[in-house]
Amino acid sequence: MGDAMAMRSLLENNLGMIIAFDGQGTVTFLNGIAREELDYRQGKKKISVEDIFPTLIRENCNYDEYVNSVQGQLIKTVAYRKNNTCFPVMIRFSKLFFEDVGQINAVAGLNIQDEEDAIRELKKVEQEMEQNLKARDSFVANITHELRTPVNGIKGHVKNLLDLETEPSKKSTLGIIIQCCNNMEKIINNLLDFSKMEAGKFEICEKPFEFKSCVNQAMDTNRPVANQKGLHFHAFVAEDVPQTVIGDELRITQIMNNLLSNALKFTSMGAVTLEVYKTHQREDVVELTFFVTDTGIGIDAQGRQKLFQSFSQADDSITRRYGGTGLGLYVTKQLAEQMHGHIEVESEPGRGSTFSCAIKVKVPVQAVEQEKEQNIEFDISNLKNHLLGTQAKSRMEQVYMYGSAANRRELAINMEKLVLCIEMENWEKAEGFAENIKTLCAESGEQTLKSRTFRLLMAVRKEDYKQAIGYSEEIRTILKLKEPGAEGV
């Protein structure tokens, strides 16, 4: 009797509805929650289980068999109250045993009306958000079109005036207006690209194009700003970068434009450089990496963390002083990822920045086959040298790992003088020696060496003692050069 009382007490105080019924479907027990939810008062009126669950249980069915068939299953249905209103529930049928009455059928259930209401509200919010996004996309598309029209009109008229004007001061003013129009076009394009990316409608269009013409176009676009600021502005494309690649020429140019214009914006003196290397190739897929380096204001660690977020710059003071929407680098990051690449930045406040952006493109099948043939010829030439024996070996001993003996001596001399200039903080002369080292190593097929000589030159230009010494030691290790003052090379 004690166990039965304990069981009834447990069921009575359960947080969910408990409904017990016999083999004829007559309800024999309703706990407190069930009485409250269903508005039934036990003992005043005979209640049948199909009155509560009419959509689930047929009248006069075999209730025991039904419970056996669905026992343990979680079922979503509706429960009807005494006044014939209903609410959604999740229920589970099972068997309960009482000593005084034996085994009976039972239903445990929860009212899920609040959850259903929340789901409906969530769907409503999602639909509203979707409609708002569509409205935003439509607005951005329309506003960018409306903005382009007057900007292009101003630009066209100013160009006509520029052709007619001869006075230098007026020509200079007209040139500034054209540059302002170009900046406005960049902002418009970034806004439109951002909208497409957020809507998931951005696509990459791949076709063959001449890669160096793409680099030249980006340099020509940004050269007026560099000239206006009096900055050193140049580009270098490694010899092993394919002449023709298959990719999205417009978007690759946009990446370079965004990185260059960003570097020029934050650099008031010194240099901005673009260097392109082939950093990996597998079959017809080539990874190209762009290095854009400046001697500008630099970025602290906190600023670097949010640099590639939308509508974000390193801090608010930068926005006030230099302007911009904060979308350029965000769009660049998204473009790089669309091309199966990534973007990174190395920077310190007051020491400039280096942005490295890697993308993957394809090369035409003919170029891949030609490279394979060249590799076969190289292997055959190595085999011939092996077969020639000591004679070939004697000739090979005259050539060092990276160029001739004379070339290596020149490298060692320049490296020794470079380190001396760095130690004396004579950065102007150090830059000359760093450029010599970079030129002497340019013929090497070793990408790590090319990258280190480039970074060495940038560190010298930024007058960064720690990085300059570090890169010079790495280059010395790669080239297997002896320490300064040691005999030989």
C-alpha cells in the first residue's frame, strides 16, 4: 500500500500531464497538471481517453492493443479540453502498475503551445528578415546605379575639359576631380560586391587572360595617387609566374587594386610595392601570392584582429582622418576565399604593413604539358652528367648551389656590408645592398629564398632592425654563406 501511495504522489506532482485509463478507455486518473490543462474534475463525469485525443484514438478501439503498439513512442498531437478547445502536446504511452488495481494504460504529456508559438514567431521573424534583405539588395542595386550615373557624367565632362585646358593649376584641379570620381566608383563597387556576397549571389567567372597585363592595369590605376604623394611605387612579377592563367581577371585586378589603394591611403612617405610569386603548383592549379608592402602608419595587434570585418577599420580615428567605408579589405578577403585562397597581414604601428594574399588559378593544358617536357629534358641532362662521371663532376664543382662562384662572392660581400649598415643604422645604404641581394637571388628557383629577400628589403625600408637582422641570417643559412670576416664564401 505504501508503494502505491508513493507512486500516486509522484504522478500527482509530476510537472507534465499524467492520464491513466483502463481497457475500456475510461480515464481512471488525472494528475493536477492534467486537471488544470484539460479543465476536467475527476469523479464528476465519466471521461473517455478518446474525448481527450479524438484525432489519435478511435472510439471503442482495443485500447490495450493500441497502447502496446505505440508504447515508448514520442507522438505529437492535440489534446482537447472539456470546452472542446485544444492545444498541441507531445505524449508517450506506457503501462503503469498499481497494487490495488493492477496494470493500467497511461499517457504522459507536455503542453507545447508556448514552443509552437515561439516557432511560429521565429518563422515570422525569418520571413521578415528575408524580405528586408531582399529590399536591401534591391535598394543597394538601385542606389549604386543612381550614383554611377552622375559620377560617370562628372568624370566625362571633366575629361573633356582636361583635353581643352592648358593652364597647369586648372589641369591639376581637374585631375583631382577625376581622382575623386575614381574613389567614388571604388566605394560604389565595394558596396555592390558586399551586397552580393551577403546575399550569396556572388560568382567567380573564369577565363584565360594575360596575367602581367592585369598587374599593369592595377599599377596604372593607382599610380596617380603614388605620384601625387611622391612615393616610390613599383611592381615585381617572378619569372616563373605563368604568362597566361585561367581565372577571374576582373576580381584578381580588384584584389590588387584594393590592396594597393589601401596601402597608398595610409602611406605619406616612403614606398608601396607589389610583388607576385608562384608559391605552389599541382598539375594545372597554381597558387599565386601577392605581397603588398608599405611604409605607412602600421596597425597594432587589436586593429589587426578586426581588419577584415565588414564596415570596420583599425579604429574610429582612422575613419575620421583617412575616410573609407571599411569594406575594401572585407571584400578582398571574401574574393580570396572564393578563389580558394586566404589573406594575412604583418604590421606594427609606425613601421608599415605587408599584406599577403594567396589565390588559386589554373594554367592552360598546353603550358602544363610544356612544363612536363622541360622537366623530362632536365632529368635527361642530369642523367648525362651522371654517365659522364668525373668530367661532368669536375665541371659541376665550379657551379655552386645558387649561381656561379663569382655570384656567391658578390652575395657574401653585399650581405656583409648590409649587416654592417644595419648595425650602424645607415638605412639608405642598407636599402641599396638589400636590393642587390634580391637581384642576385632573383634567378633562383627557390621560393623561400625569393620570399626572404623580398621581406629583407621591406624590413630595411621600414628601418626595422630586428626583422632585418633576422631575415639576413635566414638568407645566409639558405645560401650556406659563411659568417662576415670568414675566409672564402
